[in-house]
Amino acid sequence: MRILLVLAHPLEDSFAAAVAKTAEETLVIGGHQVDLLDLYRENFDPRLSEAERRGYFDEPYDTSAVEDIVARLRVADGLILVFPQWWFNFPAILKGFFDRAFAPGIAFRHDSAGGRIVPQLSNIRLFWALTTTGSPWWVVHLYMGNPVRRLLKRGIAAFCSKRLDFRMLTLHDMDRISQARRLAHLARVRNALAALSL
């Protein structure tokens, strides 16, 4: 399987980077092809430009400003996102990745009748998120209603592809846990990805 592995963290020595490295190594050992897209290291600009917004309903939509990323997304069989949750949401650079690369004609098309959108990323069969949050489990799930999971599963994955394998592995209470728990989470990521079939 060809996996586009997207990392969204500004620090090269972050735990997110360690998760991405673990994911990449495990996938390669399992015989998968991995394309690591490190949004910060590749200087991805998350800002939707004026031209991109003005042309949002043009056909075809102009994706020339992000054509390299779009090409990488179109040949992937799976998408794995690695990121921290900040303020119960995506880092801005990852939100920009969705805004600019998950564009009309790429991730979806507008229904000619108006209103709804039709999924276009039929090549994506796997959509996983490997994430961390500084909040305890109960705050994320019971108080906040797990907004990142809802956005990813219902608002992005379901609108862009059908019949895909969605999964989210989250390490909670990130700022207060022990090194042993961090290592246990890396092992959990390794075990989950090692079970992926080609």
C-alpha cells in the first residue's frame, strides 16, 4: 500500500516526530511504500490565497499552487496524519493542508444541483490519525465531545472518500504522563500499523 504520511509539528525533536518515525519504519518493514510529507520541513504555506478562494467554484479548480502535494495525494492508497491537538483542534498548518489540498476536483466535486458535495478521493482506502492531546481522556470525550475525531471522520474522511478504514489513536494527558506511557503509546502505534495488510 502507498501511504502518504503527513506530519504537522514545528519541532523536529517532538513526540509527534517520534510517532511519525515509528509509523514510517513500521510501514516500510511491513512492505508498504511511504511518502513522508513533513509540512513544516517542506515549508508548506497553509494560507488559502485570494485567487484560490475566488476560484473555489471554477471548473477546473486551479490547484497549481499545491500541485506537488495534490499529485502525492492522488497516488496514495492511504493517508496517515500525525499531529498534536491544540485547543481541541488541528494545528493551523494541518488545517491549511485540508483547505488547500482537499480542494474541489481533488477531494470532492460540487453537485451540480448545489448544496452537497460528491467524494472524489476514491484512491484513499485508509485514513488514520495518530495524535496527542494535553487534556485527559474525560475532558476530550465527555466535556468536549471529541471534536477532532468528529471533524476527521464525519467532516473530512466521509465527504472525500467512501468505504475507507478510519482509525484514530490518541495519547491523552500528554504533558503529564511518564516516559513509560509515551513508549507504550509508540508500541501501540507500531502494533497497529504492523497489522495493516498490503
